[in-house]
Amino acid sequence: MSSVLVVGGTSGIGLAFARARAEQGDEVVLTGRDAHRADLIAKEFGARGIALDLGRPLEIAAALADVGRVDHLVLAGVSRDDNKVSEYDIDAALRLVTLKLVGYTEVVHTLRTRLHDDSAIVLFGGQAKERPYPGATTVATVNAGVRGLMNSLAVELAPVRVSAVHPGVVGDSPYWQAKPEKVLEVLRTETPTGRLAAVADVVDAVDFLLRNRSVNAVELTVDGGWLLG
């Protein structure tokens, strides 16, 4: 049995991963910004839920004070940001940069003494870093920054392993399910496999990065070859 902490585990891929590991018998702690919601969701599958806001990094240490040894750490907290240079929202940009780059790092800093030589960490990035779209000004920049964070953590925390997963369009995620079917169909035609990535595919990729003891400082793309489309 492994001890697993999923930061950003109350919805989407983070929730699916937390549920999968709990159902395998692991000891799972998940976080969300709302304590009551995190607790209710976690209890559904025998996990523990706590409140943590990556966008408020000065409060992270206190939020994680009673979390013990961590075998596997998944930093899945994300934020959707539609930000163009022509209509630049500085507050939104600062929140996203803080959430992923400062928040992710502060979680690792806080847990440093609770990690051990066989611990593994997975950071969440995204394919906007390779294929920006209008409005991805901050998202693309921050997801590219995840690469630098991964590399620096892998060096500084060695032998703790640190990798990153970069999902493409995840067709059955809540965000993309809300999109018109015609939008998804266009994306399918641009993907060599003819199908979009699924939440289960990303969960499997994260599990692989954590489990394989020779995989370190690896960026794993889960997009069906969409970048080649």
C-alpha cells in the first residue's frame, strides 16, 4: 500500500486518479479549495479530503501540517485562463502563474522531509505550451515553465523522481464535454488516432510515471499524436 497525495483531486483527472488509487487499496489524501466539498468527495471512496488553495501559497504549509509520509505526489491543480495580450488581465495571469509555478513548488517544499528516496512526483502541464491558441498567453507560458520546474526539482530532490504529464484535448473531461460536438469532431479529425484522449488514458499515464522506478525527468504527452495533425 502506498501513501498518495493528489493536490487538485476534487474534479476532473485529479479526482479520477485519486479514486483509482483508493480503489486499489492505497491510502489517498486529496485536496480542494473547499474543505467541506473535499471531505464529502473523498469519503465516497475511502480517501481523506483537506482544503488547500494553490493560489494562496503562504497558507500551504499549514494546510499540509498533518499529512504524513508521501510515496506518490500528484500536482494536478489547474486553472482555466483565457488571456490575450491585447486584453491582458493581470490579476488572472498572476493567479495562474502563482497556482502552478509557486504553488506547486511550495507543496514540494513543505513536504520535502516527508518524501523519501523512493518517492515520485508528477506535475501537470498541458499541450498549450506546444500549440498555443488565442487566449493561451498565460497558459502556454506557465505550462512551458512546468518543464523547467520538473528539471530543477529532479536535480534538487534526487533520488526522488519528478516527471510531468501534458494532456492534450481530453474529450470526456468536464471542460471538453461542455464544448459543442462539432468542435470535438474537428479535433478528432486533426488527431492521427481518430479519437481524443480520455481521462482514463491520462490516469494511466500518471500511474506509469509514478510506478516505473527508471522513469525520471520525463515529459509524457497524452494527446493521440494531436501535435502531428
